[in-house]
Amino acid sequence: MGSSVSQLFEPGKVAALPEGTTSAKPAPLSAPEAPTSPAQARFFTTCWSCRVLSGSGLIGAGGYVYWVARKPLKLGYPPSPGTITQMVIGISIACWGVVILSDPKGKAFRVG
């Protein structure tokens, strides 16, 4: 009883490098593709509902992370480096949400 995953690997079944090669080289990364039309690029930079949904979600997540870190401090526990780090990360996530809501992407990249 048991699956093939729980059994040890047999050395004969390990994939070997092709003959004549000394090491495996990773495949080159392909360049990101440009949008097919200017209308498509404009849609992603002006999608107000996308920005509201993701921005408010990040603000809420950041507020929650900050609130969870702040809870022990209200009970009188001294702040630890981990608690301070968690509060900073929570504030950073919330600020990221504000940045998305304020739409700097549309101002940073000019289309056309």
C-alpha cells in the first residue's frame, strides 16, 4: 500500500543531460508583448472600477494588518521588532492602495 510518490526514486529513472552538454542553460526570457491596439492600452490605464476595487482592497488589507499588529499594544504589551515591522508593512500596503486610487500609471506613461 502506498503511492509512487511515497516510494524512493530509482537512480535509473533520473533524466540525464543530452550528450555533449556540460550544464543546463535556462531558456532566454522573452520580451513582454505590447498591446495589440492603442484602444486596448487605454482601457487598462483608465479602468476606474479596476482601480477602485484593487485600491480599496489594498487599503482594507493594510488596515487589517496594521490593526492586528496594534492589538497587543493596546493590551499593554511592549512593542517588539516584529510588531513594528508588521505595522510598517500594514501602512505600506495601505499606501500602495492609495497610490493605485490616485492613478499615477496614467500620468507616468504617455500613450501615443
